[in-house]
Amino acid sequence: MSGVTKAIVEPLLRWYDDGHRDLPWRREPVPYRVWVSEIMLQQTRVEAVRGYFERWMQAFPDVRALAAADEAQVLKLWEGLGYYSRARNLHKAAKRVAERGGVFPKTAAGLAELPGVGPSTAGAIAAFCYSERAVMCDGNAKRVLARVMAIPGAVGERAFETKVWSAAESLLPASEDMAAYTQGLMDVGAEICRKKAPRCSECPVRSFCRAFREGRVEDYPAPRAKRERPVRHATLFFLY
């Protein structure tokens, strides 16, 4: 572990061990539950997901149950979460896993081949369930890393994404710490290193945070540039 990695990872692990969020999918971190939670959490707040997750697990307790369900039943349970392609991809991926005997791929690369599973989701499942040294880089993690490393640019911009993913990879701890580190990074982003009104005095890595030292925490990541709306001109003729 490099000096830089150690300076960030160790305080983050201590902070996480001292008391982390009690989330239902963490109580039994098996691939199916982690996968469903990660998909539900995309573009949705944690508090909104809790109830949906519990109802989903009651209806589809394992991947085979989900694979055997009708799409209409799947979409009904998803009502209110929005972005229904997520639910459809969950159903498609469940069928693919069921064809494998109900066994999920055991690597981030293999998980990323499932419908609707991107690199960050695959990394999260692999880190939580298999202790793979895989990168999870969701919105919360990107914000933390952008501030700690003072990475310029906005989320979604190619240069920013390249740098923040590279930073995430360079900070990966030993495999035995992967689950706690990854979840700690997510929790710091959600609870401490918030987009607005960050609680820097409570941050376990503030002493190493370049944005904090420079007094520019809220400058990272930069806001996305607003797209200019095209101006259309038309000529109207009135006939009397």
C-alpha cells in the first residue's frame, strides 16, 4: 500500500468501523441482494429505496424467483422508482443468471456482462461479495475523490471521468479491506462530503483533501455546463 493510499484508506476504514449506515442489503451481502440494491440506488435516494428493497425481497427472495416472474409483476413492484429500463434489465439479467444455475459471475468483468450492470455496479458487487480489488465509482465516490485529489472538470466529461477512475484505481486497498473501504467511501460521500453544505469538520480524510486545504470544496466537481437550447425561426402566414 502506497503512502498516499494508506493516508486515505486507513482513516476511512476506522471511520466506517466506528459506525456505518444500517442498510438492509448490508445485513446479508450476497450477490443477489447487493445487485438489486445497487440497481435500485441508481438515480434514487437511499431512504426511498429501503421500502422498495424489502418488498422486492419478499416477492423475489432469490434470483431464480425473479427470473421466473412475469415482467408485469416486476414492473408493478418497481412502480414509483422510475427509469423502468432498470427493472427490465434486472429481469433479463436474472434469467441469464438462472441459466447459469443461479450462480452470479465472480468477477467484476463477468458481472459487467449482465444487462444493466455497468463498471461501477460490477465493481461494487465484486468488492462487497468477493473482496475483489475492483473499482466502484458512483456519484458519491466521484465527488469525494474529485475533492480529495482536486480533480478539475464536471461529472460526465471525458477528461474528468478518466482522471477520477484512475484515482479510484490507484487508491484500492488490500482485498481483505475492499468491502469496508468501498462502503465507507460511499457513506462519506452520502453523509459527509455532500454536494451542498459538506460537513468537512467530520470528514475522516479532510487532512489529505486538497480542496479542503485550498478552501474550494464546493468547486469540485465543477457544475455541468448547461446545454444551449437551439433557436428555431419560423414564418407564419395569416389568411383572412
